[in-house]
Amino acid sequence: MIIIMKMQAKTGQVDAIIKRLEKENLKVNISRGDERTIIGVIGDHRGIDKGALTRTGGVDRIVPVLRPFKLASRDFQPEDTKISLNGHAFGGDKVVIMAGPCSVESMDQMMETAVQVKEAGAHLLRGGAFKPRTSPYSFQGMGEEGLKIMADVRKETGLHIVTEIMAPDQVDLICKYADVLQIGTRNMQNYALLNAVGKTDKPVLLKRGMMSTIEELLMSAEYIMSNGNHKVILCERGIRTFEKYTRNTLDINAVPVLKELTHLPIVVDPSHATGKWTLVKAASKAAVAAGADGLIIEVHPNPAEAYSDGEQSLKPKRFAELMVEVKRVAQAVGRSV
Amino acid sequence: MIIIMKMQAKTGQVDAIIKRLEKENLKVNISRGDERTIIGVIGDHRGIDKGALTRTGGVDRIVPVLRPFKLASRDFQPEDTKISLNGHAFGGDKVVIMAGPCSVESMDQMMETAVQVKEAGAHLLRGGAFKPRTSPYSFQGMGEEGLKIMADVRKETGLHIVTEIMAPDQVDLICKYADVLQIGTRNMQNYALLNAVGKTDKPVLLKRGMMSTIEELLMSAEYIMSNGNHKVILCERGIRTFEKYTRNTLDINAVPVLKELTHLPIVVDPSHATGKWTLVKAASKAAVAAGADGLIIEVHPNPAEAYSDGEQSLKPKRFAELMVEVKRVAQAVGRSV
Amino acid sequence: MIIIMKMQAKTGQVDAIIKRLEKENLKVNISRGDERTIIGVIGDHRGIDKGALTRTGGVDRIVPVLRPFKLASRDFQPEDTKISLNGHAFGGDKVVIMAGPCSVESMDQMMETAVQVKEAGAHLLRGGAFKPRTSPYSFQGMGEEGLKIMADVRKETGLHIVTEIMAPDQVDLICKYADVLQIGTRNMQNYALLNAVGKTDKPVLLKRGMMSTIEELLMSAEYIMSNGNHKVILCERGIRTFEKYTRNTLDINAVPVLKELTHLPIVVDPSHATGKWTLVKAASKAAVAAGADGLIIEVHPNPAEAYSDGEQSLKPKRFAELMVEVKRVAQAVGRSV
Amino acid sequence: MIIIMKMQAKTGQVDAIIKRLEKENLKVNISRGDERTIIGVIGDHRGIDKGALTRTGGVDRIVPVLRPFKLASRDFQPEDTKISLNGHAFGGDKVVIMAGPCSVESMDQMMETAVQVKEAGAHLLRGGAFKPRTSPYSFQGMGEEGLKIMADVRKETGLHIVTEIMAPDQVDLICKYADVLQIGTRNMQNYALLNAVGKTDKPVLLKRGMMSTIEELLMSAEYIMSNGNHKVILCERGIRTFEKYTRNTLDINAVPVLKELTHLPIVVDPSHATGKWTLVKAASKAAVAAGADGLIIEVHPNPAEAYSDGEQSLKPKRFAELMVEVKRVAQAVGRSV
């Protein structure tokens, strides 16, 4: 942290700050220019409220030097984290593919989808039993019955399950059935929920808030990790911008940025990031070309009858075509699917 | 809902859609132009997934006509909702003022603040005992001890209490102490939490998500109301934009827009909406001039030592000056404070 | 400027930077911490490309200390700039009101509007003869004929004229007729145009780009001023955000922020900032309450037949009502209209 | 266009609208539901101001059906436009690569860059002689001298030239030297400039405004095309969002969206879209994987001494590495470089 004093700051004000920092066991390094004094603060000051410090007499601005995350940081752990699951590892050479419908609707729908996405090469099955919907009048998911359907389909197909958790009190129930716990975009800063999944030992698929910065995504990963669970898979799923032709804007830059900042695996959700099935293939190829460790794609046997997200769901046949092309791109960047 | 068919849509495709809608007990109204057929859908179709319908053969686009909220809508209830509390009514002639620190830090801090904001004319005391912080390493609030402090201060000063609730399982605890339950910006779409506070009979201060639309804010109010609790106070607290000089951008337009769309009271949080104490007075006056029913303002006896939000907190003396000016603006628009 | 070196930066790299800065006649101030070296740069380095410097070996990040604008800065000129025109001064005690249609359409339309807005208390007449339209198929303005109409109306009513200039080669023509030159939102960073109006002696109404930060707005003012013309009136007219209920989001915070940063007068355009006539009154009152020095409002005798911006134009009668309420708010904040 | 009347609209109001539309030679198609009347408008109504029509008595909302662009639309021309230049065609099977420095700084700098990017496989040379800079105190470009340098380098290397035009009165000068005219992001809606380049026969590289929608980009192309010049190359160069880690957010979705909407070629600028040289390679590969027809990349022999954009410029060696990887991705999606 660097504290830039005002031009007219007085010596007493500088001394007061130094005293306060030393009280917190921080060392300082003073640089007195002709115009301003600049105070470099040495040591871990992540617990200090910078806003408050700004209000101390004579302070102009405060500039952070350290990144606010630690466990999630590549400085802290240079080598990539690998999260293994049923023989597939997030964060390794292979691009891991998760596919399935937005909502679990019936055994038939799930079984048909699972068989077909598996045949096309998918590694995990996605499906929501508890659905966060903007409207209280929309379908809210099948609940535990949906989880049971997924578990039955797993037994049959061998595909492991990714499903969303919406509240801390669902942890026990969902852990009984799911292999990967998904935190949805609207819950990325639901800290009670982050703390709860951080106390489990299940891998967590943490979706970026549609309104959250990359740094905030990493801070939310830090919440989970600081509770002991280091198996966090980050997911870029599109951010909200002024552009309205697509449902969201896929922040493809986030993939290489996250690769620089963190050792955690990064997957992309091209379905939500575009909102239109015709764009999903191009977005998937772009994601893999940019270095994503995986994809999570919505597939439904009959999108026109889907209970949710029909507009962005692929039919199984289209998904199979996508897989062929994604594999070629993966090979071009030195990976496999 | 209006369904615009593609230019090349076939008669059979139009018929298939009509059949499907009639199965849902919706009436249709067909307009066959030279180029396209347009299907008007009559009846309440809020439960249908428009995305899925878009995938039906021959459909080009779907245009909603009805607003997706009902209980919160002014169409449903033309007259303003008034929420009374300790002799003050949100949504009436009076502009209701809530003031206090971001975090409860100690009895001394709360008592000193409460006495001074009351003297300046505030009607309720704000203060956080459970704090949603971006970093797991920041101060997370005093918890129940903080709630007890607030209750003691209420007994002494008579000021009722607004405090934040972060998880469904905190409902019983917080309802024991608080007069108004605050839902923070990061939890605006935490549906488990909305359902939980919707089952209480406490007024709920629902903060707009920092990147949520006005319509989404009303849909979240609808969640609470559809659970039986109609005492929802909406709060505009600034949205996230590309402008970085301020912490957020106060969407002042939201005040008259919400007055058109809903009967619920609307308050403004000028502290978070600006992020800098020097801007809070101007933002407060603008909010009242635009028609806000109340203000929630951060005040701290010593912002330079605050555990959180020091940069945007007013000292009690500044708050008193603000109140004098806000009162004048309130009178100019036919209201009192 | 503060240069933060990487943890692993070598002494030779620090020396190389110091040498380079000294070559540019800048003094440096070195602070060697345990972990990093920090270089404070003293002197005016606005001409150095910070991006390039970032690429010098060993540099981690560069933090600006000086603001990039000078002539527009309140540090440079603490007292408010007043721009007088026909007995009215932008930047003084009075709130200056500009009103009129989006486009000049006919003599009758302009005369009728001018007479009525003058009667309601407006000080200047706005109207566009050259129109920047998103579509090449939309009405592009009457051109010089429109300017002549405005000049005739000025003769009759005494109202001075604000009109838009779209290209450097229009300067001579428009200066022949206009009293204030308006730079539209899409041209805020049209530097050839800024340089051209900077060489005239007419007041310039500089609209904030819908996608521009407050700092960029001041940099564009700086372009005009660095050409010799210091008569710049800044205009907040709404920014583009994710919210789509309104045409733009009025950044009301920008008013007090600009009052802190610059001595130039600030006006608000509540018509474009909302895009809906029903919201214009509330936005106007908010602007004046927040400290705006003026308003520019679209008024049309028959909005339903307007060639442009009909949706956000007020009828003269509504404008007169607005003026009554705006006057009250102005008085409440110690100003007059 | 579909006009949705208010619930309480009267028959006379509907009749008035029909009359007005018929006056404009538009046919109507009335659908009277139980609750509302809906008027479908048939014919080309692009010249009508929808905002004004909204103000006609009884109207609730207007929904456009036609897209506002015509010449740029794929409906108007289904097959891809190919723009040939020196043996390379934008919009064909080959991915066209433009590379070079942000600013022309000297003959040595340009020659060294040109020779190296050509060797690595680039097809055109980029370089700015007239620079739109946020600050009037930054380097503004070498002007005509810069153009001459580029022309000399072309003679030597055979690489054709892309350079920016900033004002209508530069058309003759720049056309004397340049092969492709670039319109910068800040000038995307500088209509005087669009009209001017539309009257030349040079290919135009039209950069998307950093906060312009895809539809607005196509409307700006339409301006150029409606002046007779159909050789427009669209360029996605990143948009402005709340994310601040990168300079801009590459809207990768825009590539497949534009491929659906228009027949014009689309290139991507990964340098501005990221703002950091370490991210340029990943963004380039993503762009090609998503279907881009070309790339425009900043390369500088010594970024640490660049007059502008040093932070995002690649050294020639890094550019050569990028080319190797981009070629592989191009092949994977059935194209060549």
C-alpha cells in the first residue's frame, strides 16, 4: 500500500499516520519530495480499511500494491491446481466438457440427454434441480426429486453430476447426490453460501457474477478456500454490458487474465455467455482457443419445450457437431478433449 | 405477448403455435400481413418460457406486452403503499431519514452516533452486525453482540433499527432485534433469502443490485410479496458503470421511473451511490428533489477509524448541515422531513 | 507519477529508469523497501507515454499522481469561470435555462416554441440545423436554412441561440448565426472539431460522450482551451449503462464531482438523460438540487409530429409547469432562475 | 413496425394513427384483442420518427420489426462481400493479418517493423500518422511526413498500408498515400467523416465505437455504403465495461453475431481489445476460432520507447510466435493465414 499525501499535508499529519501504521505492526518507508510526501507501507495490511485511512488528515489517495487475494493467487502457488473427478482432471491437458439441460424436467429427458452427450464425448452431466429464476412465477425446479433422477442417470451412464446449490441449508441434501457443487452467477457474493460450500470437500464450480470483476471472482474463490476447500473451478459465463443483441457479453479476455493471476482451473459457459444457440459453437471454439480448461454447455432434447433456457440450448445433434469442431481447435492449441 | 413469425414461416407452423397456446388456455389473435404473420397472445402467460417458445419452428421473435411483475405493479394497486413504523411512514408526505454507521463497532460508537443523528432529525438508526465484505480477511461484523448494542441504543433513544440480514437461517435471530430487515445489494437475487424474509411481517428494505435493472428489482420485490409480506421499501443505491471516479453511479432516473411502475416506497442511499463523503450532500438533495421517500446515510463519529466505509461516512456535524439543506429541498417539492 | 518496480527487479533496471527520466528533465525520489523499490517522479511528465514506460524492464505498475488536465482544473484556477451571454451568466448565481426543439423544422414551429419558452422563463433557444442521426435515412436537418430561421426568431424574441456543429468546415457558417456552439455527445472526442471551435471566440457547450468518463470530458475541454478558447460549458446528458428502461442514465454524481475538479460551468440535459418526457421534470429538479448551473430541455409544440426526439420533448405547457417547480428548488439551494 | 395501443385507447385514436400511416403510403393490419388493439405497419417506414409516433394519443409502445440497416444487411445481400487488396481478400478463406506500430515515429522504426512482420506472414502494414489522443499534450502524430514514410516502406516491402483518417478535410491527402482508410473508435459516429470516406473508392476499416452497439456499428457502415462505397471492413476492438483489469472487453460474441447480420468482412483488434501485450496472443487465437476474417495487431521494435500504446504492442519476435499459433487455429477452423 502506498499513501500519497496532499501537497499541503503537515509534518504532524505524516507522523500521525506513521504512528497508526506502526501500531498495526507495519513498517513504513517515507519519501519526501518537493511537493508531496509518499508513504510506502510494508507488511500484510489486508485487514485495514483503506477507505477509513483515506479520511486521516493530510491523505490524498491510497494505492494498493498487493493483490487482495492470497490462496487463489499464482504468487502463492505457481503451479496449476488440478481437480480430478471420475478420471477427468480440470486444469490438466484435457479440456473437460460438461453438458446437459438447464433444468431437470423428467427421467426421460435426462436419460436421453445423458446418453447422447456422452456419446458425443461429454465428461460430466449438468442439470438444475433448484433453479434461481428472476420471476417467482417461473418453474423453480424439481427439488430433491430432480437430484434423484440425476443420480439414477449417473448410475446408468457413469457421467458425474454438476448441479446448483442455492442456500447454505441445502448443503447436506445436495452433497448426497452431486459430484460438483455449482454456485450460480447471482450467488457469487452470497458469503453465507460460499462459507458453507467451503466446509465441504466437493469441487465447487464458481460462476462469475454477471456484474462482478475478475478480482471479485477471485475474492469469492478466496472465501471458499479460506474455509479449507481448495477445489474451486472458476467459470466465466458472460458479463452484463450495454450490448443487448446477446444475453450477456462473453469476457474472453478473462481466460488469459485468470491464467496469469491464479492457479485455479477456468471453464467457460458459452450458453449463458451468448443466450442464443446459434452463437454457442463459435463461442465454444473461441474459449478453447483462448485457453479454457473446460466448457459447460446447455443441451436439451427438445429446446422448444424446455422449462427454461430453451433459446440457448443445443439439440444433441448440434452438440455432437460442436464437439467435432471443438476437438480440432483443442488440438491446434496443444490440448485434447 | 406478441409472436412475430419469420417471413418464410409456413401455415402449419403457425397452427402448431396456436395449438400449443390454446393448450395453456391462452387465446390468440392472428394478423396475417403480406410478409409475416403476427400472433397476439391474450391472457396471463407469465409462466411460459419465452426462450423455449422462440425455438418453435417459424418463430422470429417474441415481444412481451405485460410487465412481468404483478403485486408490485401500480396497475395492480394504483395508490401508494404506506409503511408505518414508530410514527413515521415510508411512502407518505414525509421524507424518512435513516442514518448511522456502516458497521456496529461498540456501544460508545453507536450511542454517540444515535444521539447526534436523532438531534439532527433522523428517524431511524442504521448499523450492520453481519457484514458482507468482498474479502474474507476484512471485518465481518460483531454478530449478535452488535444486534444487542443496537437494541440497547433503541431503548435509550427511541430510534428504530434497520440492519442487514445475509442468510435465511438468520431470520429468527435478526427479527428478535431489528425493526426493518435490510437485503444488501449482493443479495438482491438471493431467492432463498427473499423467500425467507417474505414469510416474516417485518418491513424489508430491498437494495437494488449494483448491476440489476429496475425491472429485476421489482421482480425481487415480487418474490418477497408473493410470500405474503407486502411491506417492501425499495432502495436505489447506485449502479455499476464504466465511470470510476465515483464508487457507483446514482441512477437518479430510477426514482421517477419506480414512481410510475410501482406503488412501493423508494428510498435512496447517497453514501454507497457516491462512495465519497464530499458528494453525499449533493446526492441527497437531488434524491429528494427527484421524489425519493427517504434517505439512508452513513454517519460515523470518527470516519478515519471506521472498520468499514470510512471514505463515504459523514461526521455527525456534516450530517446535521446536510439535514438543514435537505429540509429546504423537501419543502420546495411539497414535502417535509 | 509513481513507478512501482517488480519484486524481482534488479538494481540495473532501476538505474536505467532513473537515467531515462533524468533525460526528460524529471527528478526522482527513490524508496527502497524490503520487497520492492518505488520511484517517485517529480515534475510535469504529462507528455510521457505511461504505457511504454510500463514495458521497461523491471516495472510492475505506474500510478499517476497529477491529474492529466491543467487549464480546466480547479487547482489551476480556483474561482468559478463565468460565461456571460446576453445578460445571463453561466457559472453564476442564476441557473440558466436553454429550451427548444431537437430539430429546426419550420419558422412557425420555432417562433411558436420561442415565444412560449421565453414566456415561461427560458433564457436561450436551442434547435438543431445539422443533425447527427444514427441512420442515414433519418431527417438530417434543414442546414443553413434552419440557421436563418433561428436568427430571425432571435431578432423577434431576443433569445440567443445554441446550435450544434458537426464538422470543422462548418465553423464559419455556424458562427455567422449561433451564439453558443454545441458539440454533441458523439463528437466529444472528435479532436479536429474540438481544435476548430477552440480557435473561435464563441462559448462552446460541450456534451459529455455517452461513453466517456468525467476525466475524458475534462480532457476534451482541455483540447478546446489549449487552442485559446476558455469559454467552455460542460454538459452532463446521461451515460450508457445496462439499464434499458430509460434512454440513458443521468449521472447526477457528475455535477458535484465536476464542481470539485473544475472551475467551468456545468449544465444538465434532462431530456436526453432520460429519453422520456414523463421523467424530465424530476430529472430537472434533481439537477438543480445537485448544483447544476443550467438546464437544456427539449420543447416542441407538437411532439407527436416532431421530426426527431418526439418521445422526450415537452409541450410548452408542461415546460411552463416544470419552470415553476424548478424555480422553487433553485431557491431552496440558494439560487435563482 | 408494430404499434401496441394502450388498454384504454379509443377508436378515434386508432383511426388517427391509421390515417397518418396511410398518408406516408404505409399499409396497416389491425388486430383488435379484448384488451388492446395492435397495429401492424407494412412497408418501409425507416424514415418515420418512432419517438414522435409514440406521443400520438393512445399509443403504448412501438416495436420495430425490420432492422434499421439495409445495404449492410445479409437479407439484402446473402453472399459474403470480398474486398481484394494486393492479392489478399478480406472476407474470403484467408485470414488477413495487418500489423505495425500504433504511431509512425521514424523511417527506421517503420522499415524494421515492416520487414519483420512481413517475414512473419503479415499481409498489410498498419501505422498512424494522425493520432487521436485523449490529451492535447500527448504526441499527435507526424502528419504527412508519416504518410510519406509509410509510402516509402510500401515501395520497399510491397506491404499495403492501413492508416487512420480523423477529419473530412484529410480525405485527399490520405487517399494519396493509403490503401485502406481507418475510422477510429472515437469517430465511429462522426457522420461528416463517414460521408466523406463514403465518397472515395478506398476500402474503409470501420472500428466499432468502444461503447457502441453492434447495430450502431452497422448503421455507421450503412452511412458509408449509402454514399456509394460498399468496401467496408468492420472491426471489433473491444468495448467499455465495468471490468478494469483490461483496457477494454473483447466482445467475441460480436464476430458470429455480425456474421449472421451482415455480409461485410469482420476483423478483430486484439491489441486495443485487451490493452496488455501478454493477452494479445490468446485474444488473437480466440478471434480466429470464432470466425474473424482478419486481425490488426500492434507491433513495435521497442515497445518501451514507443510514443503511444507501448503497453499493448508486441515485439516482432513475439508477433512471429503468435503467427505460428494463429495459423494452427486457422487451419483447425478450415481457413488459412
